[in-house]
Amino acid sequence: MPPSALTENIKIQNANGDSAQREVSKSQGMSVSPIDSFHSPLPSASWGMHHKTGLTNSFRASAAGTAPLAKLLKPFKEEDIKILLLENVNQTGKDILSQQGYQVESIKSSLPEDQLIEKIKDIHVLGIRSKTKLTSRVLSHAKNLIVVGCFCIGTNQVDLSYAAQHGICVFNSPFSNSRSVAELVIAEIITLARQLGDRNNEVHQGIWNKVSAKCWEIRGKTLGIIGYGHIGSQLSVLAESMGMDVIYYDVVNLMAMGNARQVPNLEALLSAADFVTCHVPELPETKNMIGVDQLNKMKNGSYLINASRGSVVDIPALIDASRAGKIAGAALDVYPAEPGGNGDYFTNDLNTWAEDLRSLKNVILTPHIGGSTEEAQSAIGIEVAEALVRYVNEGVTLGAVNMPEVTLRSLTTDEPNHARVVFIHQNVPGVLRKVNETLGDHNVDKQMSDSKGDVAYLMADISSVKEGEIADLYHELEKLEARILTRILY
């Protein structure tokens, strides 16, 4: 494979007979840890212990006894790392990245595709939320990009396969907003059961309409949860504590929380539940998962909630079911097409059925705010930013969604002449042999390799490495035909 702009970055100079000096260009292919403000939390550490400043060397030393301190890997100046954060990433994430000495630029909104392409040409680390679409076309222009952080649960906005095949690691936050989404669904269940949305709108218009017909307590009602993952299981506990009976359907057998019980298929759930709520990923199998047939199988007068992905519910079919009185209400937080920013954009120009949907009674429409709480966004900022720092500084891929999860213990200050080699390559026979032949003049202290589909990830710590040998080692690895990306951290 021809060398890429991403990996043409190491030069060792000898000027006027001086000893070798490091020079790394803007097309970064290695890593940096310029200041000691970040580290992986110890198992007993809470969020608050490293919320803003990170743990100090003295704390780590006392926590680890006499263990040597982690070695800071500094192959180039900290200002070489350029980070772009889009869609108003939480301040906690900005702080963690800025404390590393990286150049961090933050923009409150997403960008149109052409503007995004121009903006990310020199970026090494990109942070996004759900509105930014990283297609293969966009990623093909990001020649320096090594990692993407999705400050949200979903990663369907990223072409994960293209990213992996070009050495771009992708991280997300699969847990941090689960509670916020579960609480929103509980609020929507009560609001729908009591028709609070309609009563609120009427009073705002000066209309007094005190009614009890078709208003219900949720105690004793059955909640059907489609997808019993992080959100679904938390919702299960909250709903049961309020007196609801809980059933759930998932494609795999999962242990029930409390007295909830798993049903064998979707039809069994739809026919038994008073409230149906969707918590599934966006997959070909979940597209229009709730359509005409499924709505017809729901109980008369039941309610539908979707806070997962906009493609899961056939909204024109939902509109028809609502008008026919088949369902008594619905709550939607996600839509097939969503505006790129705040404003009066939720119209028929965006989705041809938008105005019909907005006209329905007892239908709650919210602008994708399931995870939009201060607590969730703060936790997401910390979780994703720490993953990005670990990857940039140490090459650790734990939590990556499109790469094998590989980690080695940190190099320490007792290992001054060690280097860490990170080699992302095509998953084909013979590569490990060639890599080890290249590393053969050095002692390989520890090594780990794993593969995911067509991409493999190798990490090796080697000792007795002279600074002048780094460039030669790097370029020898770059010559290997299966190479996708080479990084050397030292």
C-alpha cells in the first residue's frame, strides 16, 4: 500500500553534527502525553475523583504502594494534536482534552457536509454527537484523522467499516445516558395516561377542560419493553417500582430484573402490553419494526413510545392508527430525518408527514432529548474524552466499536528506553511474522494482537530502543504491504 499523509510524519535530524532530534510534522501518526493530568481511573475511583483535574502522581503512588509511575509518551509537541468538537460537546470533555495540551476547537452545531470536509482536513481527533454524518466521502478527506469520539450512544452516523479500514478508531458512550432516557420514558408514560400534554395546551389557550374519561393510573398496567439492554433494563426497574407489570422482548435471552419476564416474540408483547416502548439499535432488522401489522396487533387503546432510533417506527402508519383510535397516544423523541440545528425546521420540508403528526391529540413530540440532561452529558463528556486520551497517548482500544479491543499495561518510568509500537493492518496471513522480523533486533517485552473482521490491531512494547532507531523502525513497518496505520509511542 502507498504511504498515506497520516503516517508520513517522523524525521530524525542530525544538524551540524548534533545528536538526533525529534521532528514530527502536522500529519500526525504518533501520540503525545504532554502533561500529567490524565490517567485511567483506578478500580475504586469514582467519577468525581478525576472530574476536572485528574489524579496526581502522589495519589497514584500512594494508591499503588511503591509501584513505578506511568511513563509519559511524548514523541512530539503537544500543539501538534488538533481536536475538533462539534455539536456542543459538554465542558467536562473539553476540559479533559484541553488539559492534555491539545489544540481544542469547539463548535456548538453540526456542519454541512462540504464545510465539514474542509474543516477536518488537518484534524487528528474529531468529537461529534448524533447529527454529524461521517460518510466515506467525508472520512476520505480527513487524511490526519486517527480517532473519532461519538459523545452519545449511537454510532450509526459513522461509516464504521470505512473508518476501520483506514485506521480510524471510533469510540462512543454506551452507558452514560441510560438513566436519563429511562426517566424520560417514565415521564411520558404518566403524561400519556393522564393526557397531560393536551390539558396543558388547553389551559395555555384559556380553555378549562377538566375530564377523567380515558385517563388512567399506571399502577397495574403492563409495560412492554422492546430491547432489554442498558436503557430497557433500567426502565424495567423504575416501572416496576411504580406498580407496573413488565414484560420484554429481545433477540437474545436475558436475565430479568425484578419480576419482569421475557416473552418469546414481538407479537406476544404487542398483544399483552398497555404501553409499548422501543429501545433497539438502528439495524436493517429494526427498520419499520413497528408498522401497520404491528400496530394492528397492539391492544385497542394502548400507547406507543419510541426513544431509540427514528427508523424503528413507520410514522405514517402511526398517524393512521392514532386517527382511527387504535392507539390512545404516542410519544416520539426520534425521527427518520432530524434538523441539523435548533429552529423552526420540523416541517413537511423535512418529513412529508410532519404537519399531520403535529396535529394529533395526545401525542408527545420531543426533539431527540432522551439523553439531554446535565448529568448524562457530563458523564458522556468524561467517558468519551478519557477514551480518546487513552487511545492517543497509549494506543489502548478498550471500548472501541470498530476495532479489536487491545490493551497493554502502561510503560513506566523504570523503562526509559522502551517504545510502544501500534500497527493496524489488514487481517491476512503472514503479517505477524513480518512484523516480528522487523522488531527482531529488539526485545519484545509484551505483545497483544486481535482482529475484528478484515482489520487487525497489534500492540507491542519493545526495549533497548535508541532514539535514532525510531525512524528506521517506523519506515520498515510502513513498507509492509498489509499496513493500514503505524504509530510509535516513546
